[in-house]
Amino acid sequence: MKRFLNLSVVLLVFLLFSCSSSHSSNDSDMFHDEDIVSQDSEIQDDDSDAQGSEIVDDYDENAELIYPDPVCIYIYPGQEDSKLCFGPVKTNVRCKANPKENEYVTVLESNGATEAYDNPLGNVDDPMDMNEDFVFFVLNPKNHKLCFDGEYCPNIYGCNRKNEYVYEIVVSKFVNHFFAVDGDKIVFNVWDGFKSDRTKDGKLFIADLKSNEIMELTDWGNYGQMQIVYPYIAFLDLVSYNPVIMNLETNTTKKISNLKCDDAPKIDGKHLVCTGDVTKIASDESWAVDLETYEIIPLSVFELNALKTNINGEYALVDSGRDFVYYADYFGKLSGEEIYIFNIKTKREEKWTPEIKGIFEGNFTMPSFEYPYFSYVANDTEMTSTGSSYVLNIETGKVTKLYPNIGQEWPYIKDRYLILGGYVRNGIAKLPDLPKLPENADELCEDDNPCTDNRYFVTDGQCHFIPNHERCDDGDDTTLFDVCIESECKGFAGTSSDDEMVTVEAGTFLYDGKEYEIEKPFKMDVFEVTNGKYAQCVAAKACIEPLRKRSLTVLNYYDNPFYENFPVLYVNQFEAQNYCNWLGKRLPTEFEWMKATWDGEEKTYLWGEEKPDSSTYPDSYYANVGFGYPGFVGWDVVEVGTFPKDKTIGGIMDMSGNVSEWTTSEWTKNLCDNPPCHGKFGNDLVVTKGGRYFSGAELKTRYYSTPWIHSFFVGFRCVKDIKTEDEIKP
């Protein structure tokens, strides 16, 4: 198989010298010709490495381990200080790399962390990785004279899994900080100490830990933390903030120019994910990139949403800020950070982290997943800088607490180990050994029932048929709405009265001076759907309960009779559509929403052109909105119909305030001339309309969202088609 023969690389064919005297196992001044890195050399690949290797618990501290002599190169020919040596060389420093099941150990304490663990090498830093032989980490040398700048030049070390001694892996006077490992392959940066701008003058190398062959990769842009899942290497260009994908088999490098990432991208071999924005549509949202086609896929696009994103197989994990809780005594006091799991295959959003009740809901951060283990950091206060690490088996529901008080450090799962790379310590914890999920798991458990999720559990090796709540077809044309209930497809007549609905006539309306037309009349709900109304659908088992039962500031919101006439929250677009269909209704389009709101007259606010002004508060407080009224209190939804001036001519309430509302229209950056509009991402990105308590009241505002999102400031109302006389005639 072709590996690196055709890479556009500048191979380092300089004369190779022996490593410095610190490599006591090799004192020769020069290697023989066969030790020179040849332009035709290949880094050998073992396909089993890509799947990850299971690590044996037994080790022998006295084991004599033989590794090839390290390879040393001059980054700049003839400049002695530019020597870089690669390859495992044993030190006399002990470390820990073999925890017991559900136990964590500190691999190597930082220099001076405690007297008992003071090590002679230096200070531990992040990141961290592992393979079958080593737990890798970076460490800044205790002797700063070894660095170009006399202060900082972290090198890459490894704790050997077989004898628990520290080994040098990459040593130089450069900054060798960012690195990643996949099997026997390691990719790492060299920040060039002879250059002033390290963000532009770094180098990228790939090497083989079995043979010590090393090559420079070019055409990769500016350094950033990388990840390797062979044959892909992904990293962030720190000038453009675009993710970059290198395919080592096809010798291609692709910069995803339409996506800007806020953090280092993550890959799993099929997709790249990161938090960022696409062509200024969104900010701090989660996106995926298909590693073969480079197609950009929205994962979790929503205001106040993504903080960090990770991926494994079908599951994308989003560390979300859209659940922050605000308190009346102090606006800035927050908790409620949450992790949502999005299934790329089924396009469902789930929540695996537990509910915490009390004045602080807790914060859940730093997600990682390797089936069936889901890891996260949780704390039970409003602070996000503390917390302990937990691992959940999603099949059994068992939660195990591992690292205590790790703060903002990000543990992640690899080969059934939880790895923590931090500034104070490098930790590794062992998770219970379980079989890998077979590739044909879906085929093993297929029961041909559309109302169950067929899942094979590796924990018990059995099939489980989990009820879902999907739309289905019961085969009866008289039941207009069919849905899965207790693993069976059941139908509803879909009939309801027209009470509390207003007729919106067909006709034209203006938008930015352009005339649009609604060809058919329809009826629209006067009020946003309330907790009480939605609960009736849940009682009929046609709807499922909201994903969360809180509001922005009230934790017992949905089940509380006091809030029965308040807008229902945490219902995504699919669930909202189900509710409307249950009543023989549907969600409106963006254009129907505008026609109903403006009554044909173009205006900025529902009440006209009077701009919200804090100097006239509360006299001009016409709608439940936050922006424009700094003096108001509450920061939450109110009972529907509370604001009499937030009302259309036809009598529809709360379209300038309270909550935004779902529509069925695809998101386009600009409103198209001839609706229906077709957005770049299809119905994976849709429009929500309406002012809300969390923002302003301008009627033209168009929000974007992935339809599977649940939120505390989006609700919905329904519309109903009015049949013409011709449609009524048999």
C-alpha cells in the first residue's frame, strides 16, 4: 500500500549525527549510510494500530527493552544548536502508567509539585497521548540553559508501559509542544527557535516509533494542536483559524476555508468537528466536515450554544452554553452548562449528563466518547473552573468518578483509558475492558419494527430493542397523524377546534420594500403553545415531555401548575411539528409568520417604529424583551398574552417578545425573492422568528438553528390550512 512515497514533503536528507550526550546509549558521532533518512523511505503501517491496541496490565520494572538507536537531524545544516533527536531513550526517572480498573494514577508529577515526587527532569505540561508501549507527555526541562530562550523548550517524553521508566522521545532546544499519536506514528511540531514568529515558521514532522524514521511534512500552514487518525492529520491554522486536513495516503492537503474554528479540531477517521462559524452565518456553533468529501455538516447551530465539540462514530458531543442559569440577585452568576449528544445517523439530540437540582444546576463540560463510555467533567457550583471527572457507561447507566478537582483540563478516552494532560500532572485511568462494537451491530439486531431502536450492547453481548417516538404509518388513511407509542405505531384523527386561532387572509406583504405574496389563507394560534396545552399531548402519548423541565431561572417550570399558561420550552422543531400535527395543524413558514405579524404593513416593531428606550422604561416596555430595556428585571418568559401592545391587528399575541418560534423554512443568509427558499444546508438549518426575552423585538430578525436543538428561549405556535370551496367539494 502506498504510504508516503508521493507526499509533497521536504525530506530531511542531511547527514545524521548522533544524539547529544544525554542519550547515553549512543555515543557515536555519525550514523552509517543506512541510517540516513532516504527520500524513498516509507513509514511502515500496521492496520491493527488504527483500531487501537489493548494494553496488558502486567509489566516488569526490570525488563530490558531494546529500541532502535535514536535518529538525530539538523533542522539547519551545519548549525549545531539546531539538532533534534528522535527515538526512545531510557532515563533513570520512574513513572506510573498501569492503573487498575476504575483507578487513576499520576504518570509523572511536575517538578517541585511535592517533595516526594520532585523529579529531576522538569515541569509536566500538556498535551498527552498513548499507544501500546508509552504514555506520552511534554515536559519543560529543569535546566533552562537547554532552551534557545533560556526559559521554555518542552520536549516529548513517554512513560513506558512495560517497565514504568520515563523515556526521551523528542529532544531539542526547540519548542516541541504539540503532538499526537496513532499506533506507531507520531506527528509533532517544532517551533523554530531561530525565527521570531513561531506561528509562521514552525515545522511539522511525522515519525515511526518502531523504526525511528522521521520526515518533514510541508504544505501544512501554521502550527496548531494536531490529531492523527491514520491516514488523516488534522490541525488548526492559527493565522486563518481554518481547519486543515492532510490525507497521507492520497498526498492531499485541504484547508476548509469556509469554516473558522474557535478550538483545535477533533477527528475520528470519518469526520472532523470543531466549534466555530461558517461564512459568518453563526458563531460558537458546532460543525462537522466529512473527511473524504469535505462537505460541511451542521451539528448544533444555535445562539449561546457550543463551547467545545468532540466526535466518535455516530455521536457528536457538544459542550453547550445555552443552558446557563441567571439569578435575580446577580446577573453574572451562572451555572447550567450542559453536554448534548447528537446522533449524526438519526439526527436526534440526547442528554446523558444527570440532572442536578438546587439553586445551582451544576456545570458539565469537556466531553469525550468511546463506545460505550462517555466522559465529562462535572461540578455542583456556579464555578466552571473546578470539577471532577466522571465516566458513564451509556448501556448500563453506571457512573464512575475518577479524577477529582481537575478544573478546565480536558480528559479524553482512548483505547479504554481516560487520559488527562495537565499543567500539574499527567494522569491516566483505566476503564473496564469490554469488547469493541462490531461493525455489523445494526444487522445483528434488526427486528423490522420502525418504533424501536435496535441496539447491540457490548456490555452483555445482547440485543436491546429500545422504544422510540418516531413518525410512522399505521396504514389507516383516516388517521392523519401517526406516531410510535410504546413500540407500536398508533394513529390520531388530527382534528381540533379553531378556538384561539385567527384567520390570516391571502395577499401580499412588504419586506425591505419588496412585495411577497401568500396565495392561500390560513389560521394561526393567538398564543404560543403553553405548558398546559403541550402536557395534554404528552398525556395522550402523542408527544414526549420537553427535554428539560426548567426555564432560564426556574428549575421546576414545566410540571409546575403556576406556569401552566407560560410557553412550553425545550421542544425541538420535530417535537413541535408532532404537537401541531396531533391537532391537525402544522408549523408556519417564515413568510406565513411575516404575513400574520405585519398585517401587510412593513414596520420595525409590532407596535410601530417607537424604539425601545431605557429612559422611558417601564412606560415603553411593550413586549417581553431584554435588549433595549436595561432597567427591566426578570430575564425569563412570562405568561402568554401579558403585554397588550405585543399584538397584531388581527389579535395574535407575543410575536415581538417572550420566545422565538419555530418555522419550517430553510435558512438562507438573505431572504430569497421567490419562496420557498432553499438553503445551503437544506432543512438541517431552519429559521426561527420573533422577538424574545433574551434579545430584541425587531420583526425582521431571522435566527438560524438546527431543528433538533432544545432551548429555553424558543417555543412555537401552530397554523391550520383553510380549505377552499373547491377543496371541500367531493
